[in-house]
Amino acid sequence: MRAVAGPPAHEVPIEQARAGHEAETVHLSGPGEPVAEVRDIEVEAPSCSIPVRLYRPETRSAAPLPLVAYLHGGGWSIGSIQSFDTLVRALANASGAMIASIGYRLAPEHPFPAGLEDSLCAVRWLAANARELGADPERLAIAGDSAGGNLATVVARRLRGEVGLRLQVLIYPVTDAGCNTSTYRDFGEDHGLTAASMQRFWNVYLDGADGMHPDASPLRAGDLGGSPPAFVLTAECDPLRDEGEAYAEALREAGVPAETRRFDGAIHGFWRWLAVTGISRRAVDEVGTALREALA
């Protein structure tokens, strides 16, 4: 549905969009479920300190847990650790893993590749310090939704042979700056995320950089071989559906196991709407199961 009044979403100033994203969390995500522990830490990077929030799930085991790095969505320019708090709590309990939610820098203040650099630095640090955090350094994974899925899969590819990630979970990931697939044409208006909004996110993120660079558009990467196995979740009525499923196919063509799961009738963003739709809970449970199996 279109808003009755006000400018189109792609014309709303970034600061206003950020405030709206935080506010909608109260209604769409609802209160977070209990977990055993939540701890905020800072990862020191060459250019900044990267905030990371650690979630330890409810568990009776005192053994070190698997560790999943999580990168939130929001077009590389909105979203935060706090606005994804409810979702990450649910994912921690569903997966039985410790989740590290990474607060990478956002555009336009910090355009490409700042957010990617923060993500790489944070995942390297988490892998190196997993044992001290109470996690098992041999059972690591990465996950992200939308723009966070973009960052997650680029990190997974870039860290091949360096960090032993057992799984990459990509929730309706952004994988190509072309913005010209059939799902952009079919669902680019009146289905939540619009084609115009996505183009704006790309423009803000890239700030003149080459969108065809594989670190921006992972679907353009020439060699995906050796990447971690993937679980790719897409929404039927999402402009990003085609490129997410095309990326899974590109992984398979490179010899990387990649499972795809399309949620029929869903639109972009449903992943974190736990308070208003049961399909979100089902998605979290399916991702939790995939992580449990990969990190067993």
C-alpha cells in the first residue's frame, strides 16, 4: 500500500529514515525474548572502534558454543544493533549459537568500502578471540540480511582459507548493482522495498565507486570456489529475489553447496517482523535449524 501523505520512501532524508526504522521496530519486531546473556564489547580497528553485541542463548550446556557473526540490513545506511535486537535474540535461541551482532559504519558518512572493512575486521577478531568469548573457534558461521547479506557473503569470500566459516546464511541478499532483474520489474513498486529506494541505497553506499566491483556486487565475482556452504533465503514478492537466487546458483556452479528457500507471499523485510506475522518465526526457526546442523 502507498502512504496517504508524505514523500516517497526514497526521498526521505537519511536521518529521518533511520529514526523511522528504529521506531517501527517496536511495532513490527516486538519485545525480545530472554537469552542467557547480552554483552556489549568494542573491537578496535585501524579507523574506528566497532561495536559488537554478544548474545548467549538459553542453554543448559556449559561447553563452548558455536559463534555466528551477524550483519544487519538497511541499505548500508540505516539499521543498527538495537533495531535488530529482537531478531538476533530469537536467532540465538533458535540456533543454539552465540550471535555477535556487528555495528559496522553506515553510509553516507562512511561509504563503500567502510562497512565492508569493519565487517572483515570484526569477523577476523571474533574468530581469533572466540575461545576467550566462550565460543568454539572450530564452529563459526556468518549471517546477514539484505545489505547485511551482501556484506556477509563478501566477507565469506574474502576470508576463504583464513577463517573457517562452516556456513553463510544470506537472507534476501543484495548481490548485484544492476537493479535490472525481472523481480525488479514485477515487484519494484507497492511491495515494500521499491526499485527507486534500492537504487538510492546503492547511490548512497557507493558514492561514485564502481558498483560492478565484486566487493560491491558479489554476483560479479569471477571465482566463488572455496566459499563456505550457503543457506539462501528469499521472499517471493521482493525486488531482490532473482539476484539472491542467482547468487545461490553461481555458488553451486562454483562447486559450493548452496540451499535455497523461497518464502511464498512474503515481501522484503519480513525476516524481522516477529510481532506481526508468523512467517517470520518460521523463517527464524528454519535458519536456526540450518545453523544447528552446520555447526553441530
